[in-house]
Amino acid sequence: MTENKIYMDNAAATRLDEAVFEAMTPCYFENYAVATSEFGYSQGLEARETLAEARAAIASVLGADPEEFIFTSGSTESSNLALKGVAKALGTKKGKHIIVSKIEDFPVLQSARALEKQGFEVDYLNVDDYGFVRLDQLESLLRPDTILVSVQHANHEIGTVQDLGTIGRLCSAKNVLFHTDATHTFTRLPLDVRRIKVDLITVSAHTLHGPKGIGGLYVRRGTPLEKIADGGFQEFNLRAGLENIPGAVGFAKAVSLVTEEENARLKDLRDQLIEQVVAKIPLVTLNGDPQKRTPQNANLSFHHVEGESITLHLDMYGIAVSTGSACFSRSLEASHVMMAIGGDHERAHGSIRFTFGRYNTMEEVDLVVETLAKIVENLRKISPLGKQGGV
């Protein structure tokens, strides 16, 4: 099998930027003390200052104060803390009702299901064919004992960007906390807590050419939240455990390297791939909204062929992508996102996600489309799905 040379699965993980690595290196070999050291020696104070600088740099991009941003191990921990921390803080005071969308990523969905087992009531918001949550349903579900609504800023599979402003206003009017998972939009799309009524925001470095194992949670000042892991008093007593200072520094550096020009270039790559695929390959459906989507995401369903087969054949040519096929899921279920937007099993199984990053080029897009067209044509010739008729 050919070593992967074209990587288009940047929503899963991104290559570390060399500048990020360079920024992190001193934290391993020079400034490696514990930031919360109780002994007050100079190395510990330097570490504390380094951590504070990284926190302030990231918080400023959100329009937040440094004290409103806590570091975590990544988006999974951030979303777990948001849902379970609010539930712990308000479950015995205000109520046990939570609302999440049906197309949330697994950290939110699994946290909600875990809370159900603890006696919380969870309503799952429907979405339309493009993946937008049904705002009328959300408004009707809000009630006096609702403590939290969680709707991701943009979907991890199909890239659809939600209207956070309207969702935030609906929640605020009912005195309900609002959490959004911005793992795939932070620095890629505008997100300013001074303009949007959002109380908690999940972010992560692994989608921004930063290090793995570091993320963060914005917590608006005054938001009821309790820690879910016991131990020390780090991160304003909301997360126990030694701070990952190299990761925090790398995260801040990664954030600083993202530019509007880069995001515009990713959008051009995305649009070029979609246009070429639709023009050169018949029976293809674009999943998600054509316009209101993240600049780096293109998700397409190739009818009458399995996404698993496409992915494996692309890999043989050194091209890495991901699929919503059940064969690639540990649960052996088709993508819950694809099913929620009204797709049948064939559409879900034939879906391929292409996500772009800093190191992708237009030449790679041309090569991927050319290779993809040949693969799909050959697979359809031997596929029994095409003989059933219809799309």
C-alpha cells in the first residue's frame, strides 16, 4: 500500500506546524517547572507567566477575558466539563432538562446520554436537510427547568454552520445556559462572545495545526459550573491536574498563525473540489448547506458505491479522506449526522468527507478529483447498488 502523500482529513487531525513545535520546545527543556508550584521559586513563576500569556492570547481571539478561559486536554474533555459541570451545578437547584442537537459530535452526545442515566431528561433537536437545527422546535422545548442547550457551531461531518446568534438569544430570553462546540470553527469563522450570547465554548488545537492533547473551554463569568474530576485546584478550580504548559504555548502559537488569507485559500480549495467533482462524476450529492459551511469542509455522497471502498482505493493512491460508512464505525451504524439530515443508508454509506488544511494545494485537488473519478467509475461497474435504479 502506498504511503499517504495527500492528506485531506484535517477535521480529524492536522500536521503540526514547525513554528508551533519551535515555540513549545523551550517548555520541555528550559521552562519546565510547574506553574502552580507552592514554593514560589523563579522557575515556577516563569512557568506561571508563560501559561498566563498563552491563556490571554487565546481568550482574546474569542473576545474573552483570560479568567474566562480554562485549558483542558482537548475538545472531548471540554464538552464533558461543559455538560456535566453545568448539570452538577444546577441539577439540584434549577432542573434536570437539557437540549442537544441530533448531529452533535460524540463528546456532547455521549455526555448527554450519560446524564440521562443519572436522571436528567434530554431532548434531541431535529435538523433540516442541510443540517440546521429547527429553531421553532428549540423555542418550544425551552422550559423553566431547562438548564442547558448544546448546539455545535459547525458540524464536524458536513460543515453546516449554525445561527449561534439566534440560538443564544432564545436561550438568554429563557435564562438557559448555551454551550457550543466550536472545534471546527475556532479561528476559521468569526466567534466573539461580546456579540453572541453564548456561555460555554469548546475549542481545541488539534484542528489548527497545533499539538494534540490540548484544548480549552470558554466559561462566561458567572456561569454555574463545577469541576468533574477531583484533585488539585488548577484552572480556577475547574480542572484538577498539572497544566500542560507546552501544549498551551503550542495552542496559542497555532492560533496566532491562522489568517484570513489562509481561510480564504481553504475555501477556494473546497469550492474547486466540489465544482470539479460535480462536473466530472455523475450521481453525486453535496451534503450540508452549499454556502453556510466551514471553509475547509466538503462532504459528498457518491451514489451506488460504498464510501468504505472509495476510501480504501484512494488510500492505495496515497490519498487520505474519511467516510460516513458504517464499516468504518465501531458501532457498525451509519453516520448519525447523515441519517439525521434525511439521508438513507445508501447516501450515508456513500459519503466521503474532504477537509483541507494549511499544507494542501490546488494541484492536490486536481489529482484527487482525477483519481476519484476513475475509482468511482470502476466501483460502480461492479456494484450491485447501481442495478437497483434511482438515486
